[in-house]
Amino acid sequence: MENMQLARRIRAFRKLKGFTQQNLADQSGISLAMLGMFERGTRKPTDKQLAVIAEALEITIAELHR
């Protein structure tokens, strides 16, 4: 359940910032396929990947976990 909430928040923040999945993939250095898995909740990002995503979105990791 927690993973789905994280997945929804990553997607919501990405859209809020006006990024496509490709934009965020390019900004973060995470592959488009991997990012899609994170947003669908089929794979959970590592702490390092989460930090890179948060940095690319210009938010804190804590904001992704709320």
C-alpha cells in the first residue's frame, strides 16, 4: 500500500512541475522504463533513486513520503 502512495506522489509532483516522464527521466538520469515502474508502483525506488527524483523535482524526499 505504501508503495502505491509513493507511486502516486511521484506522478503527481511530476505533473505539478509540468514534466513528462521523459523530461524527468532526462533530468534524473533514471531510465524512462524504470521511472514508469516507479509511477505504476510495480517497483520501489532505492533511497538513492528517490533522492535523485526529489532533486530533479526540486522537492524534499519528505514531501514524497507524506
